[in-house]
Amino acid sequence: MGIMNKRICMVLLTGLFSLVIWAQGDALSQLKQDPRKSYGNDYPYLLKKAELTKAPQGYAPFYLSHYARHGSRYYWTDKLYKELDTLLTTAHERKLLTAEGEAFREKFMAVKQELQASVGELSQLGWEQHQGIARIMYDNFPEIFGKGGNVYAISSLAGRCVMSMAAFCLELTQCNPSIDIREQSSRLTLDGVVPTDKQNPFLRKFPRQRPRYEKNRNQFQSDHSLRQKIVSRVFLSTDSLPGNLHHIGSNLINLYTSLPSIGYEGMMNGIVTDEEIATEWEASNLGSYSWAFGPQYEMIPIVEDIIKKADAVINGSSDRIADLRFGHDTCLGPLTVLMGINGADRDPEDPYEVKNCYQNWETCKASNIQLVFYRGKKGTDDILVKCLLNGDEATLPVPTTQYPYYKWSDFKEFYTKRCQQVLE
């Protein structure tokens, strides 16, 4: 490609990327429209059917590669429920609860047994989320799924991921009984879904990264007064109660943001609001970016799995119409950074810029990445690929002049080089 053509291509790429960012709206505007997005990784997936760009003339989808986080669940550790149980019981006995605090305690105690018995398990909403996502996927791409065919699904060893896979695959087969799905949750397939699992027989070590904004973290002004406000609404005093004020406040916030996932969002009425949680979102998003940015290279096996399985379909050695993966936010978040989806790999130095390249609600419960493959007219080898993040068309750092479509050859070359640079 000549210098002039390269310049034209880069101008087109820059314009397309700017157009996509403008269309998505800035992060704070999205937060204002839906304050629950401030829950970040706890945000429960909202089912929607987005308008998708038509494929270029002559191209039709034939294969889909997917990675999803499990759906909504009960809190991941029983420590939260046990600590709140002890705290509220002690405060009640010592008459240290406010009227709002006493009302909250009664609601909490009424479901305490359920909460503690269901730690980490998929909720009814989590099941329904994956059913809905599967149905939308089927409706979006009838060319792939309408005639049936073979699908391979793998999940982590965690029960909530296995159940998410079951919900998704069951819905696909209800859409079309001609779809034949092989589901697997085993140590043998961990490299393609949770490569960091200690039980992974192919476990490898990769270098960890530190985002550049961290050296300027002290420039970011944050207000942590919300925890004190929340605690004062529940307790008359915490001086004689277990745990310090910050920890108690954090536990209350963690419970609050987890409640919509299990159908108990009214439990903490009068104690905290979504709008208040949203005031601290940008600070929490910084922490999320560090958490996702650091282990991004550990997701290289997933990218390798995506490329390997797609190549097998393209060269005819595999007859699958889809490969599905069900894992965790600890993989999907870093994978989003590694792949640079919607600019997540930009790594800004300014902490105030982080929100413009990464939003932690994109790693919500049941969040998912879909790579849709399109084949051109018979007699051509042209393959295009499109990326969807949570159902919406997303940008990739791969050169293209026909966004949201990318040449598979360019996609494969770009990510192969990105992975090899780390492995060398």
C-alpha cells in the first residue's frame, strides 16, 4: 500500500472510530441515563436487540465464536453475608440500629438462610439472561443457526458457569431442535475458557502489566464520604461494633449492588440510592481498569483458541456453526483489554481519561463477546469478522475501511502478532 493510501486509510479509521464513540455517548452521560451502571461488574445484564449494520453485499454469516461471563448470581463469598449477620445482630442487641437499620435487619434476617445457602450460585435472573441472549443471537443470525448444525460449548468448572451454559444451550435447541450441542466442563478445556485456573493442565505464566494512569493516580480527586453517610443511616454508632467504618460501608454497598441480581432490590430502601453509588463510579472504574489491565496477557490462550477453532471451520476441518465459552469477569475483562475492544487497550496516562476507554459495566453479569464470521460469494476466499460487545457492534484496533467489518486475515495477523510479542 502506498504512503498516500495509508494516510487515507488512517483518516478513514480515525473518523470511523470517532463516529462510533460519539454514537455510544460518553460514559458519564450513559451513567446519568442508567445510574445502575455504576454497579460495574455487579450490573445485571439488560436484554436488548440492537440495530446491526448490514453485511457488505454478497457476504453472509456462517460461524460465530463467543465468550460470556456467567449470569447474575448470589454474592461470590459467604463472608459478606456472615459479617452482616453478625454486625446487624450485635447492633440490634445493643440497640444501635436506626429505624431504617432495624427495617433493613428484619428484611435481611428473613432471607439470610437463602443467601448463605446460595453463595456463588446462579440466580433465576442469571438463567433468564443467558436464555434471552441465546434467543437474540439466534434471531440475529438465522443464516448460521436456522438450518441447525454442530455447536461446541465449554465452561469453567464453577457451577454458575455450567448452569449458564446449560441455560444458553437449552434455549438454542428450543429455537431449533436441529442444533446439536456438545457441552463440556473439564480440566482439558480450561485453556480456552479460564486459562488461569490452577487445575488447568496447560497452565502457563505470562507477564503482568501496570496501566500508565497509576503513576498519576494522586491527581484524581475522589470523595469517599458515601460510606459514612450510609453507615449513619443504619447505625446510631459503630464504636462498639465489629469492623471499621470503611469496611462496614463497603459491605453495605456490596450487598446493595448485588440485590437486583437475586430479586431483593427493595431490601435497602432508605439506606442508599443508585444515584449515590454513581457519584463514586469513576473512582471504582479506575480500580476495575487496573484489575482488568494487569492480567490481560494471561488471556492469550483464549485468543489462540478463538483463532484455532475459527481456522478449522474456515479450512473445512470443522463443521461447527458456533463455539461457545462460559467463564468469569476475571477473564472477560482482561480479554476485552487484550483485544482492545472499544479502545480498552489505549492505556491513558491521565486517570480522568480511563473512563473514555473502559467502563466496568461492560463486564457485567452475563456480559459477552461475539465474533461473527461472514463468507463472501462462492469462489472467493474473503472472510470478514464483526465484534459485538454485549450485543452492540464494537471497534477493534485492527485496520479496516468497512467498520464494523474486519478482514479475517487482518484480524488473525494482528492478534497473532500481539500474542507473539508477549511470548517471545
